[in-house]
Amino acid sequence: MTTIHVHTKHNAGPVDRRIFGGFLEHLGRAVYEGVYDPGSRRSDPNGFRTDVLEALRGMRMPVVRYPGGNFVSAYDWRDGVGPRDQRPRRRDFAWRSIETNQFGTDEFIQWCRALGAEPMLAVNLGTGTPDSAAALVEYCNLGSGTAWADQRVANGHKEPHGVKLWCLGNEMDGPWQAGHVPADIYARSANVAAALMKKMDPSIQTVACGSSGRWMGTYLEWDRVVLETCWDRVDYISAHRYSTNHENDAAHFLAEGVEIDRILDDYAGLISYVRGRRRSDKKVYVSFDEWNVWYRQRSEEGRWEEAPHLLEEVYNFEDALVCAQYLSAFIRRADLVKIGCLAQIVNVIAPIATRGDDLLLQTIYHPFVLYAQNAAGISLRPVVEGPTYRAGRRGEVPRVDAAATLDAESGRLAVFLVNRSLESPASVEVHLADGTIGGVRSCRMLGEVDVKAENTWDSREAVKPREGRAEAKNGMLRVDVPAPGLCVAVADVALGADT
């Protein structure tokens, strides 16, 4: 038996819905044959795949990051605006592909509006300059009367796009990145760019490049230098992680949430340290704007083709359970993580795949939907008491990974439970210390399938949500979680008078 205790006074604050964001890069078939496919009968008059839009709407993504990724560090945004027949074809050296520039900034903004998501744009601080970054802010956000704003109007967009979130480059700590430089040089460039960009539009928020992963030799030291230099002009520091299972050790892999929690603890400590060093009242948060499982399809060789098949990972059930743990971690640290971007959204390491006019939902699509559609209100800090299991070199790890949200206005408690055990189903009791849990509104689960089960074109629903088992009894909630498995249960609550 696992027992979870929550109390409304012990919370991490409101859950920012932007943690359910996505990421679209000019990489492989993500843009072309993914979100934009004018030759498909599934596309609207703008060339946007309507079936992809519909699937993404189920994920309720409030924000999408674009155009990269490694791609952005050698990208001139001016190539992707204006009449399509005048846009240049370029070699993309990040992915060794041909970029036609038929989909650019204006098309992305229009696509975001069709999705119902806010755009999050990255600027080129690899081969680009702070001046070019400020020009893009002018192009997107200012009214007419100056050169770049007038160019947007001439391109058919009279009203400003109003982009509020801006990434100051991408993974600039990585030697693989075009324009990679040491932390102090990047930090000075980012600081200048942020200053110019915020002079153009003081309402924007900026995201500085943090470490590309915990495995980097400069991990956290890079972030410290960047934060100390840019503190006054940035609002977020980025974190990235791609989870792997090269050893094919499911017990170890299913404890990936432990590592995610450690990364968030690392950033919480670092941000507090820099804030203290600067004697600052300001707060900087984490934008976890690249995360996913990715380790099978690693070839970056595009053979100088248009929209080559690159990084088209096929996901299984254990991958879905790891993705669920990312989202649980973000919910638990609602005080720290304000933005999260699943990398990516279609075809390239993605929950959605297209083939011609057809579409497939991969296993990782389903936990994202279950979380995004049910998390609301404040994040309760769960105290978990229960058995552990041996997770390889990670040692003893709790069998159950848990997160919870409470929407006091609607009286909804949502509980997100991942059973990491390969062998032992979990019976979980949830106790709300300052309230009573009443009837169960819904319980959906993923489980009772092999950990290697995949959704394929021939077997599309091998892994999909089903009715779970939950009941409210004696003021508490009891949920049964398969081994391994995920359950998302939503119940009514009556809060005590002291809340």
C-alpha cells in the first residue's frame, strides 16, 4: 500500500499552463509534411495540416517554441518572410538539409493562431547578432512607421504579432552549435540582445540559454555565469534533457523521474544562489523548453535533401511512463518551472506522426493529454509513504511517483500516479488533510500492456487510455495503478473551514 498525504496549505503555487507547451523546429519532416503540407488533402487553404492541428488541440498546448533548436543558430529570419516565390533556398548546416523557407515567421504565427497557442520565438545568437534579434522584435511587435514594422505590413500583416516570449539563442554551451562560444562571451551577447529587444518592446520576456544537459562538463557553471551577467534582463533560464534507455534496463529507465527532480533541485539552488549574490528581489524561473525520450534515431545526416526523414523515433509504453514523470515533476515544482516544451510535436521525436495523408498517435501522446486536460489550480506537495524497488544503479526508488493539483473554484482534485514497478500493482490511498474527498469524477489509466508495446501503423491502439479503478471512501481516494502504469484520477473535494 502507498499512502499520499496532501494539504492545501502545503502547495507550490499555481500551475502555469505553459508547462504543457511544444517545440517545432525546421528539422526533418517536422515543418514540411508535418504542420505544413500544401499538397495534402488534409490541409487547409494556408497549407496547414488540419488533422495535425486537431490532434495537437487535444494536447491543449498554450505555447509553441520555434524555429529551433540547432537550426536557429545559423538561420536568418529575413529569409522566411515576404513573397514565397522570392524566398531563397538555403543549406541548413545543423541538419545537413535544404531549407526552402516556404514556412517562416509569419506562417508560424498564423499557424499558432489556428492552434490557439502563443508563439515563443528563438533568435539567432550563433551566427546572428543582437541587432538582428532586435530587428525581429520590431518586425513582430511594433506598429507601422519604422522599417521592419513597415516590412511586416507590406507582407500582409497590418497588426503586430505581439510575441511575448523570446529565447536568446539555443544550446550555446554545446560545441555542436553554430557560433558556440564560452559562457562569458555568450552571456555578454545575450545581455546586449535582451537589452535591445526589451527597448523595442518592454513587455516581452526573455529566456537565456542554460546547459544543454546534466552530462555537460560545464553544467551549472555555464548557467551561473549566464545568470550573473544577464540577471537584470532575463526572466527564465532554459533547461534541456532527453532521456535514454541504451542499456535496455526498464527498472532503471522507469525511475527517470528521480533524475528530473535532481535537475530541478539543481536549478532552484543555483537561482537562489545568484539571487542572493546579487541581493536581488527579482525572481528568475526555469523554462524546460526541450524534453523528451530520444536515443534510437540519432542520425543527423540529411544528405542535403528537402524534408529528409530524420529523428523519427518510434515510442513504446515505457517511454510514455517516462514522459509522464517529466510532467509530474513540472507540476510538483510549479514554484520554479513556468514553461515546458515537449520536443518535438510532429514526425521528429514526436507524439504525432504523418504518412501521406494519414496520421498516427504515438504512445507518448496519451500521458500528455491526460495531464494537460486534468491539471488545474494549485500544485499540492505530496508526501508519499510506500514501498521502494531496486532501480539499477539508481538504487532504491519509490515505486509510485505522484503529483496533485487542486482547483478550489470547481472543487476538483486531480492526482497523477505513475507506478514504476514492473511486477507489483500499486494500491494508492490519497488523504487530503484539510478536506474531504467525495465522488470520483473520472479515472483514466495507461497500463496492462508490455513495456515495449508500440502504436504502429498496423496496430494503432496498442497503447491507449482506458477506464481506471478508483473510489472515494471514508473521505479519502483510493486508486489502483497497474504494474507498470499511469493513472489520472479526478475527484470532488469539500474543503475545511480553515482553508
